[in-house]
Amino acid sequence: MIHEDIAEFAEAVMARGADTALLGLDLGTRTIGIAVSDRRRSIATPDSTLRRTRFQADAAALLALARARGAGGFVLGLPRNMDGSEGPRAQSTRAFARNLSHLTDAPITFWDERLSTVAAERALLEADTSRRRRAEVIDHVAAGFILQGALDRLRHLSGAVQG
């Protein structure tokens, strides 16, 4: 099920168990950057980059990875324009989420990905990563920034509920 509200997403994830990781996805036109959280949903780690083919194959690969990593939910980066509006890339991401939701009962949500690639690029430059290596890892590093943002928000929400 797709949850526009992060608090509803948090409830849906908790209903699946306290020991459930999340996958973060940075959907590009040619690749999908993938990050995975730990099972306590504290830290996002860049995982891999999937070269896109067709939806069914991409979804099968993502669902297999989710099973292997114990992930019970998906956070998709939503590429909004700088003014907050949504263009064709955001519509494409929403369509991907709708199609994926027909193949899994895992909760799906969106996280504003504005500047995630910029932040990933900056982090890789600060780490003195070569241009070639940056090109290889930028998508899943960006997915890590997307997922970490959502994890931080989820942690804030759970703190507000407990405190």
C-alpha cells in the first residue's frame, strides 16, 4: 500500500514487526540506486545500483533484494521541482510505486529527494572519490541520503509518540 503520509507509513512498517529493514530507492531513467537500513531503522547504507530494463524484471530484482535484506517497506525518492511542484519525473516515480504496490503488500512511501544527488556528489568529492568511481556509486549513495532522511523523520515521529 502507498502511504503519502510518513506517519501512516511508520504505523504500517511497525505492524510488520519491530525488526524490519527498509529499502530506499533513487529511481532514475536508466538506473535505480538502492540503499538499505539496518533492522532497527537507524542507519541507511548505500547498497547497489540496478540497471533498469523493464518494470517486471526491475520489480522482481527489488522484491528479491527486499526479501534477502529483511526489508518490509520501500522509501522512494520523489523528484520534486525546486518550487515543490511535481513534473514528469515525479509522475513516473508515482507510477512505479503504484505498479510495485500491486506486487507486494509491503508499505511504500515517498521522500522528497531534492538535492539528494547534490549531497551525494558533495560527500563523494569530500572523500576524494575519483570521477569514474563517483559515476559508479552516485545513484546508490543518493538513495542512502533519501533513506536516511526518511529514517531520521521516522525516529523523530517515534520520539514524539514516546515522549
